Amino acid sequence: MYSSLQNAKSSNSFQEGTHYELDDQTNISPSILSKLSRNLHLQPHHPLFILRTQIEQHFPHFSYFNTFSPIVTVQKNFDDLGFPKEHPGRNKTDSYYINKQIMLRTHTSAHQLELFSKRNKKFLISGDVYRRDEIDSSHYPIFHQMEGAQIFNIQNAEQEISEDKKYLISLNLTTSKITPLRDNNEVNDDTIISANNPIQSCHPIEQVNFTIQHLKFSLNSLIKKLFVNYDENLKIRWIDAYFPFTSPSWEMEIFFKGKWLEICGCGIIEQEILNKAGQNDKIGWAFGLGLERIAMVLFDIPDIRLFWSHDNRFLNQFNNFNDNKIIKFQPFSKFPPCIKDISFWLNDQDFHENNFCEIIRNIAEDLVEDVKLIDEFVHPKTKKRSLCYRINYRSMDRTVTNEEINKIQKRVREDVTEKLNVTLR
């Protein structure tokens, strides 16, 4: 369905039923192209499919959109959502571009304006999103998001929200007020409205407060439902955040394997977006859930690469999922790592770690487990900076050989030298 990037560049186009012209903004690698049609969230019995359907069951009165193409315009992904021109998310180091006008979406929010314009008032969007990122057990350049949004008549928000809560309660999905999820679960929310996380000036404070309460009510009750059979102490916290398309904004985090994982960004929708959609008299909230992050905690999956595995020893573990039992992933083996270091001098100031990681991913694909900066040195005379990275190669389903990894490492060293303007040490 998709040609390789090498072939694409030779013909100055690539195919997905549409002819796309490439230019100097093009930065999609073959390893990314190879995964564009996987649609993990639509594969029955896959943990992301299971999680998606669980969330949809919590919002039965919403419309569901699960098949939007990940190929979108820059206008839809950034401009329509109010991203400033200088926002770092627009950089080639952070996002994947087909050309200056077309890209791979970085969030499911890219479809928000379109759905509001079609008079949708409450909806869920799930799909694969793409961001250039670091390499470790919880980061991958492709992950799956579920966008949720709901709007209310701004003059009647209190009544609509009250009726909506009653409807949810009638379906036995939540309790009537925000409470700790369970006695052995802990929710910490000490966020406050402030100048650093303000209410939009066009919004009546009272209506905003009702909408905020409904947003947090919806998300807290969702997590309660998802983890109702979770047998460990679950720590959740709310923290203030910034997003160009919501204000005020928050993130929801879960404590997992010794660190806080962001699972959700959310907030009150920027009124300008609703105005563009012809919904001037509405106020509402939106959230974006990271499905892999939640699934890693829920199913105890230790490595984000496993979601992309074709190994039946992984996939078959989720065939018998039911609402009354949490399936804990059972590791089928922990294969030995093969560790290689690479150090180099920087010849200019344009080095970006995401570009370095992208080169490694493109060559090693899912054989790379993590990449860490282990040493940094500035020469006292030349003032040139040297970096040393440790690359941990480990397959999820077999033992890799030193000979195999040496060949990969040789290609990494060659590509890093050629593409990043560095001098190997």
C-alpha cells in the first residue's frame, strides 16, 4: 500500500491512493511507513482494541470515529487548533512530514474542528498518532490516542451537565460525585485556576466550573471503571498543563514501575475552535488519552514495543478477556541485551536527539530497547562538545547475536556521521 521512502524520494511522491509531492520538509522513514496500515486499535483481541472498546462502553451516548486517515494537512493538525507558528511541535525534529502541507497527525485532535463543524456534540476518536521521540520502554514514534469531547449550551450548562450525570448514573457506570476510585487507590488533585492556567475571558466563571467538574467526573469515573478489578495500589494525580487548544488545561498521570506516566491531557476547549465550527453558543471539554500508557499499567505490559509484536505468545494472552477479570501479561522470555556505545564530536549546534534516535529506529527497528546519553564532555581548548550514547539492543522474541548487532551498529555509525554532521570518536 505504501512504497518505501527511498522509492518515494526517487519518484518525488509516494502512494496511498493519492499522489503526494515530496519536498525538503519530507522526513518520514521507511520504518514508519511500514506501520501506517496496522490499525492495532481495530484488531480484535489486541489489548488496544480491548481498551478502546472498554472506554467506548463508558461513553455509550457518544459517537465513535475510529477510521480517520492519519494523513492530514498541517492546517488541520496545527493551524485549526491555534498552535503558534513557532510552537516546537511543528519542528521536523518532533513531527513527521510528507511535505510542507501534509503530515502524519500528532494527535487525534486534528479531527476535532471537522466533527464540531458537522454538529457533533459528543464524540470519541481513536487512531494512531505519530511523533519523533526518545527511545525507551514507554516511548515509541507511533502510539494510539483516544480523543473525547463534549459540548454544552453555554447558557444552560448547569442543567445539561446535571442531566448528563443522571443519565450516566442510570447506566450504573459511575457514582454521583467525584470520589477516590477505591479504598486502595489514591487520586491527588490540588490543581487550581490561576494566571498560569487561566479561564478564558469570554467564558462565565460559573459555567466553566460546572464544565470542569463534569470533565474530571467523566475521567475519574472512567479510570475507576477500567481499574475496578486491579489488585494493586493505583496512584493517580492531576497536574496543571498547557495546550494551545484548551484553557485551562491539565494532565492526568499514573504511577507505574517507579515513575509517573502521563496518560491524558485535557481541558476546556478554546472558544475560537468552537466559533470556527459555528458553535458560538457552546462551551465544552476535550481530552486525549494515551491508550498504550493505560494498557501498560492495566495489563502489566513492560515494553511499549510489545504492542507491535506479531508473536502469538503475546497476542494469544488476550483472547479470553472479560470485564470481570484483569489479564496480566505473562512474559514469555527475557532475552539477553546486546549493548553498544557510540561517541562523537558535534560539529554544529543543530544536533537534536530525536534525529539521532530516528536514525537508530530506521536501521534497527524494534530491536532497539532504549538509548541513553551516558556522558557529555566539552573540550577545554576547542570548546567542542562530545556526546556518548549507550544503545541497548534486545529483541522481544529471540536472542540477538553480537555479529548481527555489529552490522547494525556499523550502519548506525555511518548514517550518524553522514546525516548529523558529527565526527566519530
